[in-house]
Amino acid sequence: MESVQFYPAGDCGVVAQFGETIDEAVNRRIARFAGNIEQARIKGVTELVPTFCTLFISYDPRLTGYQKLVKSLHRLLPHEDQAAAGRKIIHPIPVCYGGKLGEDLPHVARHAGLTEQEVIDLHSGRDYLIYMLGFLPGFSYLGGMDERLFTPRLETPRVRIPAGSVGIGGEQTGVYPLDSPGGWQLIGRTPLRPYDPDRDPAILYRAGDYIRFLPVSPEAYRDIAAQVAAGTYVHQTIEEG
């Protein structure tokens, strides 16, 4: 197993480098390592930020030092069998594909040489690992999309993409958690709010979890949106493994 390198990040951070490639096995090690740190409750650690290949550990230098912290972190690195084990937490995300909610679905289908329904079936037919969160609060970088759906970004990005829009950008797919500019091809929209500052937790999912897109009708979309607005919708996760 490739060794993990630790580097200082300013006077209050440590970067644990697990590799240099985007790989699901590497990301699982990062997620397990973060879980080990959370369980250990190391004095002075204030935040953990996982990325594709690294874990950033923020700490309070008044409570611990770099060398002392790295020594503790070494003891918490996951063994190979531990990294491969663990629960798979899946977040079902209802999506209404096509139409006004997914205006680029026809283009994605043409680019792939598929029907629109085939695109929907492929996109919703697998679970996507959340490698990391970034760009916007709750914006998930997902891995595992079928290669047939790879579609270049728009040449001219849109000024405003509505929150909840599900898009494809190159080799990736994801959900826009807030209204924002963006250049991804929009194929659908979810009525859920990946990010809600008035909710606890504010972000619906975490890095290391999985997303499963569930196609729903326009009527079901409107019904779920009404429940979300009224605060009565219950988001239920699925655990496997």
C-alpha cells in the first residue's frame, strides 16, 4: 500500500497526501482515516476537509503542535482491510429529467448517440461516490459516471443555473446546490436542497457517501418540492455493507 505523506499547511494545518490520482480505493482510505480521527477526538483538531487525494486537518496551535499532531495521526492511519470495510451510505436524490428542468438532455443524447431515455437510464443506473465537496457549499464531485455520457461543457457558461440542477461537465456529473453561474450540460433537476443553512446539518451528504439518482415525474417533482418548502419532507438514506 502506498505510504501517506504529511506536510504542514501554514501554522494551523496538516495535509495528508494519499496519492496523486483520482481513485476510489484511495478515496475510501481518506474517508476511513477521517472517521478514525473523528472517533479519536484529538485535542486541538478543529476541522477535516477531504479532497480527491488528500485530507486537510485543521488544528488550534494553542492546543497542539505540528509534530505532536502528526505523530498522533500516524497511529490512526487505516490498515488495508479496514479501508476496504465499512458501511456504504447512499443518498437517494429524486430527479425530474428533461423538459424545462433539463434543457440540455437532447444535446447530451445526440452527443452520445443515444435516446434521451437511454441517457436517463444510464445516469440513474448506478451509485456515485462523493469524492469531495467544493466550489459551492454542498457541491459534490462525483465519480463513476458511464463513459458514454461524457459531454463537454458549454462553450459559453450560463450566468445563472437554478439550485438543484443536475448536470454533466466533461467526465463528471453533479448537483448545483445554489443558484450560480456554470457551464455544465443540464439534464434534470432535483427538488431537494443539497445545502440549506437553516437545516442541521446544512449539507445533505458528506464526502465518502454515495448518491443514487431516482427519476421522478413532473408531478412527483412538484409534490416533493412542496414538501421540502413546507419542511415536511424526510430525507432517508440507505445503508449497505
